Amino acid sequence: MGHVPFEPTLVVDIEPVWQRKVELVRCYASQLQPASATDRGQHFLFGADILSRMETRARFYGERIGGRVGEPLLALGPLPVNDPLRLL
């Protein structure tokens, strides 16, 4: 849902794993760059730099929770909580 706007149910602070997430996305370098000089990158998501979009989105949601980077999540139904005190 990275390219579909939505209001998240919750945002997780991902700063502790941010660099690892970037490293994992870079494993797909062949899919993030044009294959040749004649490749116009039309297969890219809206022709954008995926890493740049990912960072912009993470910083936006991080700012919303008072952090550096965040991952928005959406729950379509009620979230079950077995022990409400563990949420604190």
C-alpha cells in the first residue's frame, strides 16, 4: 500500500531497524535502476526513486509520532488485546 494514501491505525517507530530495511531494499538494486541507457524506467512505481520515496514516507510518519522514521499500519477490524496493561 506504499502508493495508496490511507490514514493508519497505528504507526510503529522503526528507527532501530531503519538501516537494515534500507539494506534489504538495496538487495533489489537491479529492480530499482534502469536496465540500460534506453530504459526510461517506466516499470518503476510512478517512475520514482523507490529509496527516496521510502525515506520520505518513513520520515513523514515518524514526524507524526514524534520520532525520526515510522511505518504506518492499517487494521481493518478491531485489534484484540488480551492484556491491556502490556500496552503501557
